[in-house]
Amino acid sequence: MNYFEIPVSPIPQVFAISLGGDDYRLTLQYRDGWILDVADDLGQALVSGIPLVTGLNLLGQYRHLGFTGGLRVTGAESPDDAPTFTDLGRGAKLYWVAD
């Protein structure tokens, strides 16, 4: 498997990114925990409200939408630590895992 770290910062953000040959718009917001929304390159929502948790493929239950990989989160101090408001992108990382 190929892993690609998605560069994020510990601030709410919206950015365009190409993953697995497809273009997406990712939105990260903090709502007592980091939440991810995934849209296509035109901004049409594909998946909304995914909590950034560790230990699983965040897109696993959405394979029917045609994602060619998955998203995984690792914690800062321990791989299983959920990202906090201040450590996302610093210690806690978001990865694209290509199929």
C-alpha cells in the first residue's frame, strides 16, 4: 500500500486535492473534535460529517461512491490518540492510502 500524508494545519480549512487520480475538495472543521467533509471538484458534497478518528479507514463505508483509496488518521502521542484542536497536522496526521 502507498501512503500519502495530506498536509493539514490545526485550523478550520477548505482545500482542493487530487487523491487517487480524482480531484476533491476537503473541508475540516472543529466541533468538539475534527470533522471532515468530502466534495467533488465542483463542490458537490459526497460525504459530510466524518469524525477524524483513528484505527479505521474513514471512507470504508463509502466505497460505493467510487473512492480509489482510503483515509486514515494517526494520533500524536500514540497512533490511537484522536487529534486535538492544536495537534492536527503537527503530531496527528491525515493519510491517503491508495488501493
